[in-house]
Amino acid sequence: MYTRFNILPALTATLAFGGLFFATPAHAQGTTSGGKTAIVGDALPTTGTVKSRLGDIELKNGYPTSATASKIFDDIDFQRACQAYLWALPLTSFVQWQQEQVQKFGAGNLDYVDYLTFQDKLGLLTANATTPYIMAFPNMSKTGPLVFEIPKGATAGGIADFWQRPITDTGQTGPDKGQGGKYLILGPDDEEIHPEGYYVFRSPTINVFSGHRVLDPDPTKLRGLINSLKIYPYSQRENPAPTRHISPNGRKWSGEQPRGIAYWKSLSKIINQEPVHERDRIMMGMLQPLGIEKGKPFNPTERQKKIMTEASQVGEVMARTIAYDKRFKNVKVWPTRQWEISLFMKETSQEAPYYTQVDERTSWFYEAVGVSVGMMGRTVGAGQVYLEATKDKNGHWLDGSKSYSIRVPANAPVAQFWSFTVYDNETRCFVNTGVQPDRSSRNDIVKNADGTVDLYFAPTAPAGKPKSNWIKTIPGKGWFSYFRLYGPTKPYFDRSWVLSDIEELK
């Protein structure tokens, strides 16, 4: 019989993943029903009670009672489902977005969707509102190897597998270095070929992601670069069909990972499409008792549905906690400021020398989609840096009901531009206020005489302050911000330029 947990006790139990934790203080040792009550550090009683976070656990003659076995299996499955939720975040995020492009926009397998306005991007996790996105999610089981044509010019982006691991950067940070080129992507089981004139890479997944941003501010050049992005099967390289570019055109959509049992349906679907990698075999074994197994349909029992529905809820609380209350060492950009490095993975492969970066991956992919070397802020004058604030100067969570300001110091360390964007902490998308959710150095904003810029965040424009410098927030909802540096320069890397904290206006 499934025992339903309240979220906070369940969350505590799940964070204690992997065993029983006794909660009885040392002085409480005694006997119950002819047996012992175990205390912390004791061996399990042959017959008696273990006081645990799951409540009383009864043993008789060394065996679990029927009630204990039921309780333990429920908790094993619940814990595994919570951890599986975190493990699958990057995968389910791409599945959701791929599905939305097909179902909401009518995109075909080889079509790009062009997200040009902030309204287009309202469903996109932590989008920037300044530059356009051009996105496609081809499935190579239908096409064989694919060619992606990248135009010469100011573009940045990449091609990734469905675990959101980059296959290659493209554009200014890719092998073409902004000169354009043809990228040939082979599927997991395609034969090895290296034709002349192509940058050749292999994807470990059948589904791939092609995502690009155009950085040229000139509208004519921008449109030309967008239209020059192409996808076609290598087998049709001599006479490829034109690549369609589709607009969201105001249609409502959501890139949020699905919730409840829909999360697990999505996961089961993609597991049945993709190869299982060695890294993930243990997790696949943990999913099997939950009814998710490669090669089999997902038909959960009522018991499994209850456990997995609750686990998706608690799993999201875990993901939100890991993302917004980061506990990584050296995550602060400046020790005396609240600003944190949002993309904190050490490698785009998501691997550290001795472990997979589970929490780092959870933190980023709960908040965002896509990663590339260019996004990790490692090259002076190129790529991007993502700085994140969830708290004000005094360490309080940012509140949409309150009014705040920040002073951006003069001479921001950027070769291109900076932007400041406000996001809803539940959807992780733009605060949906009907107006532009960001300000950047490319905007017509009011600067102070010394070159600094004061920005304001509040439900209504602060009296006496320039409206052009105001970003609207929503009362009763939390928000967080990304401060992006495009082409970060030396004063960022040596930390001689310091960004102010967000301060509440009294």
C-alpha cells in the first residue's frame, strides 16, 4: 500500500537517499512488544522497532514485517523517482521543446523556428531578450546524417545531443571562426565518413539540437544571416530542399519540463528512441521498478502513478533549491556580492574527473537550455558570461511586490554589449508583464554623467525615475535575474570591475 508523504518530510527523506536514518535520541533506548527500539549507531534489533524518518519500522526475527516491506519499497521507489527526475532534466527539457515546435508551430523535422521578439521567447527558459534565436530539433532516424550550413558572419551557437552535451560549437566560437561552413553530423550508428569540405562530428543520440543566435545589430544583415541557416540530409546534398524558417507568430507555448505523470511519459518516450549510454545504466536499473524500461511501453500501476506524481513535485522542489540556493564552492563572482556564476559546470560534457556533475547539471538545466564552450566565459573578448542574482544586497529573496534598483558601473567589461533580464522563478521564463523584460547597453536608456546606469525593478515605474530604465515585476511572485556580458573583457576576468548588488528601495 502506498503511503503518501507530505512534501517537506518526503524531501528530507529523499535527500537522505540510500538508507535508513535513525532519529531516536540516545537516552530513548527501550523495549517495545518484547523487542528493542534501535538508537543511532545501534545494530538493527532482531525483533523490535527502528525509529526512522519514515516512522516506525518493525522487524521480527530479523525480517521486515509486511507493513515494513511495503513502506520500504514505497520509499525506495519514491527516492529513486526523485533522483531520476533530477537526472533526466536536460533530456526532458529538449523533448518538451521539440514537441512544442511540432505541435504548436507546425515545424517539420528539418525546420528552424525563429524566435525574434520577446513575445516569441515567452516560453523559452531564461532566454535573452536582445538577440534572436534560431532553433531546430531534427531526428536523424528519419534522415540519416545531416548537413547544417552556417553562414559567414556574426553568429554564435552550436549543435548538441539530446542530453544537452555540445557536439560542436558553430559560428564565431566554432571551427569556422565566423567564416561559415558545412557541418556534417553522423548518427550513433552511421558509418564513418570524412568528405572534403565538411566539418564532421558524430552525435551519441539520434535526436539533435541546432541552436543559434545572430549577433549583428543591423536588421538587414540579421535577417540575411537567419535565412542562410540551413539543414538537409547529406544524402540530398546535391539538390537539397529549401530550409523552412517558421515564426511562433504570437502562439502560446512552454519550454518548461512537463509536470506530474507527463514528465515520466516524456522520459519513457525518449528512452525508447535513444541508445542507452554506459554512464546511465545504473539509473536505467533504478527506473525499471517504476515501469520505465527501454523497449517496453510505459503503463504504470496506480501505485506507481501516485509515487511518481509526488516525486515529480518533490523533484522539482529539489531542482529549484539546487538552482536558486547554490551551494557550490566559489560560485560567488565577487565575495562581497550576491552575484553568482549561473553556468557552473566545469565541462560541457557534464563530467568532472571522477564524477558526473549532477548538481551542477541540475542547477543549469532547471533554469536554462543549451550549453557551449562559448557560453562558459573562458575567452577574453569572445563568448558570453551569465551572472545570476536571486537575492538582494541583504540576502533576501527578490520579491515582485517590492521596488529595487541597481547601479551598473561605468565601462562594463564587454567587447559587444551587456544585458539585464528578469525572470519568473517558477516558469524560469521572462516575467510575463506584457512589456520588455530586460534592458541592455544597446537600448536607449538614461546614463548618469559618470557613465553609470541605474536600473529599477518594481510593479509600477518608480516616481521621478526614467521609465526607460525600469523593468516591470509581478506582485506576489518571486523573480531572479541574469546579467549577461557579451564578449567579456579583462576587467571581468581579473575581477577589477565589480557589479553592484540589487538593493531594495525604501
